[in-house]
Amino acid sequence: MRALQAVLRPSPQPMAVVDAERGLVAWANPSLAEAVGRGAAELAGLEASGLVHPDDRPRLAAAILAAAGDSSD
């Protein structure tokens, strides 16, 4: 995951790596931390659904389920 973090960390776009099996934030870039007013380390372990607008939660849940079913790892 270090290579992925190296690419995502400097991005101005808020981004997170989510554990698809549990729906928890595994890692967040500084832009996401700034957008939600928390430290990046504080975001690890939080439910990803808590970081998105309620209207977007069904779409996030579908994306996480799709990723969990992806056997390409």
C-alpha cells in the first residue's frame, strides 16, 4: 500500500483507501483529513459511510460491495 499512498498523499482531491470487507477507512490522504477537519490518522478505522453525505451512502455501499467481490487483488 506504500506505493498507492505515495501517489494519493500529494493529491489535492480528498481520497481514502477503504477496507472493502469491513467498510472502514484503512488510510486517508491529507486532503480528506483537511476536508473533514480531522487528522489523517484519526480517520483510519472509521466507517467510510460516515464521511460521505447521506444521499451518497447507497452509492458508496454499492461501490464497497462491488470492490469486496472483486477478485483481482
